[in-house]
Amino acid sequence: MKIFLNKDINLNNPPWHLSLNINNIRTIFQEQILPYEVECYICSCGKNEIFIKDSFTKLDDYECSECGNIKFYETSKYNNNTTWYENISNIFPEDFLLSLEQETLFNEEEKHFSSNINIYIPSSIDLASNKISYDKKTIFQIYIDKYGFLVQQTNVNFNINSLLSKDEKWNADGIEESELINRHTILINYKKKILNKLKQLTKSNLLKKSTSIEQFSFFLKNDYLLDLDFFYWKDINFLPCEKSLKIDDALDFIGNYRTEKTFKKAIYIDYRKQMRKFNAYDYRYIYSVAHCIKDVNIAIRMLEFDFKEHLTLISANYFYLYMNFLTTLYSDKQIEKLFETYSKKDEFWLIHSIRLFLEVENIIDDFPKTKCNYKNIHDALVKFHKIKVEDVLMNTIFTYEDVFKQATVNLETYEIKLPQNGKELYEWSNELHNCLSIYYKSIQKRETTIYGFFLENEIKFAVEIRDNEIIQAKAKYNNDLNSSEKDFVFSWFDGCFKSNTNQKTIQK
């Protein structure tokens, strides 16, 4: 028996084949137990056909009488969650995935936006009313609350990790999932569709000008900012939020409201140069100069120093605190020469010095003055830090979960170890001439894990793991690993933390 059904909604779906026991669906024979099965073919051309047969009858291969299509997706497969573990681009054609439309809702009471990209899978048939029921499979979601907090989530496998380069795994901050989403052609397409809908739902002129969902959520959160360029500013939370700000207002704040025309001009010139060159503005160093250096000519010259690569891990306030501390010991001229040297040296010397300083900031009053150069100040901070925190550090014991202990292996020529206490960590730090010792609190709180890689009982480099990722790996004097060392670390990490036998989540 063959029944024709009209597709009552256009779901832009691929062709489906749905097989059901007739007794599990609604029919006009509701009170009877029937020995039949229902085979339903739902073609993407709009042609739907149902066959009712006994369980022993096998149908010939079906061909759509309307368009001639012979390929149909089995609903039973896609109603099984394990299917979706496979890369979705291997499951459905790209044209179909790109054609999916957004469903966006704005909750006026809660003031939040929610958007979904869905695939509709036939799940049942009502023969009494000639209607097909669909289950909704959400493959991508975006949620933005009234405070501008943005969540974007892939609910199936888009294989976004394949977009991560090998070298990026060594980035100190790691690569966030959101960044990989923004590299994926299909997901980029979804976000554009969602953004267009969001802009239709808002009354804000600034939000309507947004060019990305990230920008939309940013200005939803920071509604006191009145220029789109603020989206490209670093450490935006450091700006005053008591009143609305335009770019000119914010630059006045960064410049400490100084009245020297030459200095104000220099601030504006630097701003335009950064935006033109980097499409971003980082004011952390400039803010410190404006607030700490009194001599306007020196301050203007210091604005020329490039610290873009040094500031990735330092907030505006931390940078300011360190420079302000230096002003208690040295003249503006000395500080100018010091920061000129910092700008030309590896970021280790500045960043590590700031980190050491922050560890002892509250007890820095008796810090011994030394010659004003990058190495002397760093070494003095190391010694001062050692004296002040040694008692605490030397009495600190580290404990680890089994998943981390299992990675302490002898592999090829390396012996891989975990520091057992603060004293051992301090010894590693001294041997490598880096800042390992300042991580003792993070290790103790299980926020991060440090491994030492030894050759013939001598530590060659250390690796930090956090949130199931390699955060950084450094050799002596904070030098990068060579290519063979990197390959070895990746191999060790994949074997110990990403193998099928060890799937425990690391430090979430």
C-alpha cells in the first residue's frame, strides 16, 4: 500500500528514510494490533511517499518519482548520538550545511538572545492526519545574556582542532575554541546569519553597526563605550565606566589628563599608528609612562618604544605598579634607558621581573637599590624574592592525581619528572635560569602542572600543562625548544594525555 503525504513545512532538509512499526504511530486503526511496518521516504524535492508492508517483505531500492533521487539518509542512524561523533562534513554535504538557517529568539523579560542552527530529523508519522513529526538536532548554539556574556557552542563534531597549527600549541595563552570557530567556513557562515538577525532585534544604533557577534556582545556588555573602535582596545576594563566614553575621553584618561600639548599630540599619534599598523590599541605601557614619568620630553621619547610583544600576559595595573616602583629608586632618565633596553631584549626580562615584583609587592620597602639595568634589577628581584618567600616555598609539598603521575616516564633518552615540593621546583628554576618557582601557588592549587625533562640527571627544559593543553615549554634562559624537542614533547603529551587509555579531563 502506498500513501502520499504533503510536506507541510519547508525544512530545507536532505532526503530521509524513516522505518517504523505501524503500531507505534497514530493511525485510523488505533485500537488494533497490525502486523505491518511503515517505510517513509521524504525527499528534499518535496515528494513524500509512504509504503505499508508486512515485516517479511523487502522493498526494491527506492527512487523518487519526482526527481529520481536514490540516496536517502537513514533516520535510525542519525537518531543515535554516536553518529555525531564523526566530522559533520563527512556526514552531510557542505551545500546542505551552508543552507541551514538560524533560529533566534530575544527574551524581552530576561534581556537575552539565543540562537540555534538545527537539523530536523523525521521521527514519526501521523497517518490519521497525514503529518510528519521531526526531532530537532541543534548543531551550533549562541547565547548572549543582558550583560553581554557570550557563549558559542558546537554540539557536534566540526573538527575544529584540525584548524590549530602545530606551533600554536605553544602559545602561552593557548588558542580558545571561539578563535577556531572563527576559522571554520561553515561556522563563520552560521555566525553571519545569526548576527544579521541580532541586529534586527536591537534598537541600539551602535549594535546595528556591529560587524561580528563578538563585537555585538562586547558593546552589549560595555554600553558606556560610544565608538566602534573600542572593540579593538586591549584591557578595556581598566577604563573608567562611570560615564559614557568617546575615544577622545578615553585617551585623556590614559594620558593622565596631562595638559602638555606636545604630550597629548604624541598620545594621539601613537593611537593612530597602532590602529593603522595592528588594527588594535594597547595602552598599558603608555598609561604607565603618562602616570609615572614627569619629564614630558622623556615621556614623549618613551612612547616610541615598542612593547607590543611584551604585554600579552600583563594587565595595565601590573605594568603601572612596576614602573611606579622603579620611580622610587631611579630618575626619569635612568628609567628611559632601562625601558629602551627592555624593548630590545627578550620579553622574559621584563615579564619575569614584573611577576617577581608582584609576588613581593607588599613587602618591597627594603628592596636594595642596584645599578639601573635590566639584568641587575632582575637578579636583585630574584634574590629578594628568594629571601622573602623561601620559608614558604621550601615547606610547600605538591600532590598530584594519578593522571599526572602516569606521565612521569622514561621515554627515549629523557626522564620526565614532577616536582615533589617547592624546594625541588626552586632548584629547577635556578638550573634553567627562569621563573618556574613563582608557579608554586598555582601548582599547589592544581591550577597548572609543571614537568621537568631530564637528560643524565640534568634538567633540559620544562613544560607547563593547563586545561588539557600544553601552555608553554622553555629551555634555559627562557629559550624556545628546537624542532626535535617540540616533536618529542607533542609525542609524549599525546601518548600520556590524549590516548584512548587515558581520557580523564585535565584540570578543568
